Amino acid sequence: MFTDKQLEQFAKVIDTRLDAKLQSINKRLEGMEQGQKGLKEQLNTVELKVEAIHAQNKKVHAEIMEKLTASNEIDGQELKKLEKRVETIEEHVGLSRKN
């Protein structure tokens, strides 16, 4: 059996070793928490950038659609003008499709 003094010495050694381990664990935990904070900040930055890109894409898409619509309207008007010219020419040379 161990004496009380020996048991106290064992307890001190164990306490010392546990304290060292706990300090090491706490230090690593603090580093992980700081890393997690950094990741959260980076995630927020990425989310803001994604929102900005999405808004820009919506704007550009709307502009493209407006230009396509305008282009189609112009093309439709030009087609009507061309059809009218062809009709006029056909009437002039006697090839009118009208009966």
C-alpha cells in the first residue's frame, strides 16, 4: 500500500500533468474558435458577394430582355415595311397577289 504522503505526491503529479494537458487543449480550442470566427466572416463576405452578383445578373438579364424585345419590335416593323415594298413592286409590275 501507499502512504498518504505518496498518494499526495501522485495527486500533485497527476494535477500538474492534467493542468498542462488542459492548457494545451484550451490553447488549441481558442485557436479553433478564432478560426471559426474568421470562417464566419469569410462566409458573410461570400454571401454578400453572391447577393451582389445575383442582383447584377438580374439587372443585366433585364437589360438583355429589353434589348431583345426592342430588336424584335424593330425587326417586326422592318418586316412589315419590306412586305409593303414587295407588295408595291408586285402591283407595279402586275404580279399582285390580290385578286
